[in-house]
Amino acid sequence: MFSATPIVRSAEVQNDIDHACQRLALYHFNSCPFCQRVRVRIQRLALPIELRDIQRDPRHRQDLMAGGGRTMVPCLRIEKENGAVEWMYESADINRYLERRFG
């Protein structure tokens, strides 16, 4: 549907971003157009964020409901440095967050 050319960074900067992305996971499913918008942004920003498909894996759906309180997608799970977890819904909010943090 959409394609994005990933940005290029120095190896050192990309390594830092790769490390930061270990605390992120995107709950999604393939046919969701709002999820697609977020996946395109993730690709463009060259972010190795774990994708958790709630239609293909019922455990991901259960985790999303237990943690975020609803099964709406897309949802970005953000684990903070102090261990607290934030569940961010809405594709526009997620894309703004990713752009601000990694863009």
C-alpha cells in the first residue's frame, strides 16, 4: 500500500535507537489502515520495534487487553526507564511520538 525509504544514520546513532526500541512494541493487525500508517512510519524511521499481531496471536490480544484496557489497535506499548508502562493508542499520536523521539 505505502512504501517508505528508511532514513540513514551513523552506526552509533542507530545502535542507540535500536537499544531504545527494545522497550517498545506495536500491537496491530495487518489489514488495519491506521496500523499501516504507523508501520510505514516505523519503516521510514528505521526502527526495530517488535510487531505484535493481535489477530494471529491470542496472547498478544490478551496482553493488550490486560495492559491497555482495550483491544483497539494500533497501540504502542512504551516501557519507561523506571519500569512503568504507557499504552499509547491513536495512530496520529503514535506517529508524533515516534517522530519526536527518533526523527
